[in-house]
Amino acid sequence: MELLESIKKRRSIKKYLDLEVPTEKIGMVIDAGASAPSSGNIQNWRFVIVKDKESRKRLANAALKQYWMEAAPVHIVVCAVIDTAKQFYGLRGEKLYAIQNCSAAIQNMILMAHSLELGACWVRSFDEENVRRIVAITENSRPQAIITLGIPDEKPPEPSRIPLTHIAFLEKYNNKIE
């Protein structure tokens, strides 16, 4: 699959078949995340793979009662090691780079999942302290997202997009490209 085609056809999947995800494919998704660029190559991400049914149920509850998540046979909790980013880049590393680095990893992971014909959804809304307790995240790290992963049981339509002429500018902000 061509990269741009994969980017444009990827969708957030919230319905999954009751089938196991092969370990090899989970590994490929994690490897894609670990291959993302990071500020100063600090690679301050950590990935907690959650397959246990009860833990997935608890994560869905912690994600503001998004119970559709329970159907995904794999959850990946993406964490930022805040201390590492802060050590190298101070407050900007702690408040910005740590998040940006994990976001790049997450994007790689959901695109890899799509290329492997898996469904994935980037879940951003959750009770951070609850997620921290469920997967035993250390104090020097913060959960950034939960990625649900599985065999898709839906094909969502293409969402509308803002035209490029409204979001891309030449040389200066709001200098529209015709």
C-alpha cells in the first residue's frame, strides 16, 4: 500500500471482531512506534501492551466509560518518560517535547496497524491517575494515550476535511495559496 493512500484510508476503528491479534503483528506495531523520531533521539516513550480482559475493561472505564474499547483484544498504553525529556530540555521538554515524541510514535503505530489490516483507535480521553494505577505506571512517566488494536468489524466512511487552501499558507500565516 502506498504511504499517502494508507494515510488517507486509515480510520479510527471502534468495532472489533472477537479474534486474537497475532503476537508478530503487535510486535510490528510496537516496532513502528519505537522507530518514530524524537527530540534529540531521546526516545522517551514506553508502551504497555494490555491483553487481559479485566484490565481492558478497567481501562475502558478509566477512559471516561468508553465501553466500546472492551471489544478490542489489545490495548497499548503509550507513556512518556517525563524525567528524560526534562533532563535534556527543561520545562519545554517536560511540557511539549515529551508529548510530541509520543504523538509521533502513536501516529506510526496506527499507520502500521492499518497497513497490517488491523483496526486501531487513538484514545485521548481518560482519567490519568486511574490508568496509571491499572498498568502500574511509575511516577516519572505519564500516560499519553491508549491505542485500541484488533481485527476491524466496521468500515467507517471518509470524514470531511478542511480544504488545503484554508490550512496551508505561503511564507506568512493567512497568506493563502491559490
